[in-house]
Amino acid sequence: MQEDAVLRIGQLCQEAKEMAQQETGDKWPTATNFWQDDTFLRNSDTSDSIPQHDDISQANSSPWHDNTDGDTTQQQEDAAWVEAPSPHPLSPMPAPLCLVYNSDSNKLSLNPRALAVLRGITQPVVVVAIAGPYRTGKSFLMNRLAERRTGFPLGPTVRAETKGIWMWCLPHPRQHGVALVLLDTEGLGDPQKGDNSNDAWIFSLALLFSSTLVYNSMGTIDQQALDQLRLVTELTNHIRVRVEDEDPAAEFSRVFPSFVWAVRDFTLQLREGERLLTEDEYLEDALRLKPGNGRVVQEHNEMRRCLRAFFTHRKLFVLERPTADANLARLEEVQEDELQPRFRQQADAFCQHIWEKAPVKELPGGRQVTGTMLASLVEKYVATIVKGEVPCVESTVTALARTENTAAVAAAVAEYQKGMEQDLVLPMDSRATLVDVHRRWERHAVTLFLSRAFADNERTYQCQLMRELEAAKEEFCRRNEEESEQRCQAVLRELWQDVEHRLQCGDYAAPGGAQLFQDDLCRVLEDYQWWPEKGVKADAVLEVFLREHEPLAQALHAIDARLVMMERQREAAAAKEAAAREAEAACLKEQQYSLEEHCRQLEQQLLEEQRLRLKEQNRLLEHRLKEHWTLMEEGYKHEAEKMELQIKQLREEKKSTENHTWIISALGLLVNVASLFLPGVIGKAVGIVGNMMQRKL
């Protein structure tokens, strides 16, 4: 390795890093800054509305990316290959299973059977959890989401039926290739538990597991109903978003699910004076801060602040009593036409909203969560709580990324191996023909890896994939040479059989035998030359063969034949030497092409990651601008000033995301690391990084 080349690569990467710091004033992303650096699973959804505010610009394609027709076609091929529907559709669970046990001593544990079900779901999951006071009809509502009359146990008594967290996995009724995971949680405030901290852990797990949280309560949204949600104000004691965070609550809106409040047995009219209110207007009015500075007022307002700050998406549904009082004890037996028409209408609206609007669960940065990944998250969060520690989203995602990225490398290499074995018929006539097949399956492997990997900030796993694919290619090349060598040896043995027979019969010992041997030898060489499918070792095997049989020509005094053999040996040796030089040059070119393919697909991924980051930042910015306006309207100037600081930080974060220098640095890092084990790109690495910077400028 040329030391000056490596140093120059490092210098270019450092210059790109410093340029970004100077332009944005932000600290350069590190492995712990997973908001900036975790990756994505391709998401073709562009339907989400992004606020059209002066402060909120739309993400667009890179101004320095050469989006030619060829690139577009390649991107479409890559996307089509990754996003093909799963050949194994999800089979619905016949009944719910307990996912998280909650023992009589309030100790949490996991059900291996339920985890096994989750691990088998390779599709993205929409996770809907329901929480709320015990005996308020949560299970009945979840059964309707499952489109079943029975499933989650209802129970006719005042004793809570659901203990822990129960799970029901079903095919999503509206989205193809997506699973719907319903989580029914143990009721809050059960006097039989005697341990209020247990409620907090169950509620926290519901938040951490779900992409939509349904809070179920009875009556109206009054102070009592808000007081029952006191756990929201205590979440900073039970959840951390980052490992190091001065203000944990400020980050909750990044990771918390959408919030749907279902108010049961609602009897009031949605009216303010003469004006009719929508359900959402009723909710937002109930969450308005109350004037005053007294302790009681401040405590009441704290709940409202938390709900407004933590949940950027809020929705309310009010539902009347489902049926006559006499039927409430036998709800599992009640037929649909026995339910109140108004309740059926309201419940249908609730279900339609969940089916159509509840999002797929995502990790920070936009990576969609599969059932397999959800199982790992469940294990890690519960294990942390059991150890008496506070679960941290960042630490859990980092640990999950290690597992998923390792699996992504293995899956990509396995797909490559399978494709190569399927398409290769050894021996191939040339290395170039084999490399064409390699490039096709390398592209598929990289696409598969990038679709599954995330938070590979140091490009460790992508470089591992690059190493393994390079080693696998060389192994196929070795096998190709071995097959070619065996084939050529077999061909020469077959062609030499007549010569062997004449030797045994003494034909070459008679007068004129030397000329006869020369004629037979020329015929063997000519037939060998035109023999098909000999592969890449044809000349090398022939050289060895002629060298081994040269003493025979001397013994027969076949001077002309010996000269023919020597000339053919020289030709074969020259061809072998030329082939070696060509192979070396081809290897260097192959390595450069491989690196460029990795960079091409990584660039696409980073641009998509940029789009997802900006989408998330736009959502948060819209939410905080709205909250700032509300605080100012309500007269809370001090709180509004604090919100202004959060808005400023978010704008700076967004500006950093819009700057393309971090993308160049990530690509430069990949080139830098790859050059350490791909000698063919050492001389080209500086040029690749330089081209990236030129395109950016």
C-alpha cells in the first residue's frame, strides 16, 4: 500500500468533515448520534403531507448527483428487486397470546411462544397498543380491530381480565405485505396490584412497542380523566431517548407513537355554545393550559403540556355505550344487530382510522420495523426493566443494529452465493464472463444489504460485505480455473489415446515413424485448439502437457516435432504471461467497479435517508411551531421562549441535514476503509473522493 495515497484519502475525508462543521456549526455525527446516521428501508410512500411553511422546505434530489436515464433505470431495477412481495403471506394467529407476563408479585417476564411468532414475521408491522384504566372495555375495542367478536378476554366482573401485555398478530386488512400487531395491556389503577410502579412499566412498554397508542377511558375528558394519565408526566423516570440527554422529555416526540384517545360511554353533546365541535377540537380544547400560577393549576397544566409536547399526532373518538346495561355482562355473545347503531357507527369510524392511518412502526431515522425486529426490541426493553434500569431507545437501537447488520451481511452473501451457483456453468470461457455474472449478483447483494442494514455509521458492515463478496468471487474464479484445468487434462488424455496406442504397437519405431509422430502431434494440437468449453486454463495446461512429452520426441528423434512442441510451449507460456497481466489488470478494474457500485447504491440510500430525516424534522418543526403559537396565545411567554430554543435547534439540525457534505464524508469513509483491503482501488480512491466533492460543488 502506498502510504502517501492513504494519507491523502484521510486528508480529503477530514477536509470534507471540517467543511461541514464550518458551514453548519454542528458537531460532526458520531456513532452515538443515531438521529443523523442510522439508515433506512426503502419507503415509496410520499403521500404524507409536509407543512408548506417558510421554515419547512421540501427535500429534493441531490444537485450534485448525475441522475441520468441509466441511473434511473438501475434504481428502478434495484427497488423492484428489493420490494418484491413476500412469497410467504402472514397466517393470522387463531387467538391472542400473552407476550409480557406480569406475575402476582409484579415481576415481568416474556412468553417464548409469543416471541417465536413475532420472529417469524419478516414483514413490516403496524403495532397498535391500547392502555387505560382497568375494566373500561379495552379488550372489546381491540377485538373489533381484529374483526372478531371474541379473542382478547372481556370478563363480566369488576376483576381485571388482562394481565401483562397480550398480543394478536394478523394480516393487515388494508395494507398488502404488512402485519397488524394488536397489544392489549393490563388495566391501569387496578387496586389488586398494590404497586403503582408496575403501571408505569406496563404503560412505558406500550409506548415503546407501538406505532399507535390508543388510550381508553370512560365518561368525558375532565380533570379526573387527565389525572388518570398522570403516568405521562412521570415518563422521564421510565424512558430515555438518548444515552446522554440533559432534557429527556424534549426528545420524546421523536420516538413516541401517534396518540388516539377513545372516550367510552360518552353522553355529552359536542357543542360550545351554539357552535358544534369536532372530536379533535374537543380534545385540543381540553388540553388548553388553564390560567393561574397556583400549585394545583400548575400540576393540572403539566399533564396537558406533556400530552401536547410528547405526541405530535393526536386524535379523539367518542363512543356511546355499546348496548343495553343488561347485555354488558355478555358482550362476547352479543350479536352485531344488538349493539346500538350509533355505537356501531362510532366504532367503525375508529377502526377505519386505525386501519387506514396507523403507521408502520419505525426506528429513529425512518427504518421500518419487522416482526423479527420487534421481537428483539421487546426482549431488550423488558430485560432492561427486569434488571432495574431505565430503557434507553438509543442504546436499544444500537444493539439491534449490530444484530440486524450482521444478519444483513449473512443474507446478502447467501443470496450472492445462491445466484452465482444458479447462473454459473463451470468452466466459463473467460474470467470476464464470470465477472459479468458476479457483477449482477453483487448488485443484488448490495441492494439487499442496504435494504436491511441501518446505523452502520462507520461503514463497518458494508465493508465486511465488500470483503466477503470479493473473497467469494475469487473462490468462484479459483473453482473456475480448477474445473478448466480438469477439463483440459481430460481433453488431452482423450486426444492422446491414439498416440499412446501407436506407441504401444511400435508404429513410431518403424521407418518414417518420426514423421508419423509429428503428423499425429499436429493433429492433437489442432483438435485441442478447436475443442470447445476448455475454460481459462487451456494454454497453461497445454504448456505443462507439452513439457511432459518433450522427452518422447527426443527419444523418437522427431526433431521437427520437438520444434513444434517447443514453439507451442513458448506460445503457451507467452499467452499464460499475458493472461496473468490481463487478469491482474482485470482484478484491479473489478475492485474499482465493485467499490463504485457500493458507492452508487450507498449514495442512493443516503439521499433517501436525507429525505426521511427532513420529513421527520418537518413534522417536528410543524408541531413545535404550532405549540409555540398556542403557548403565546394562552399567555405562557416563558414556556414559549423555551419552545423557541427547541425550534432554533431543530432548524439548525435541519440545515445540517440539507447540507450534502455529510453524504460526501460517509462515501469518503467507505472509500477510505475499502482501500485498506482492496489494493486495486488504492490509486483510484483519491480520484473517487475528489469526483464526489466536484459533483457536490
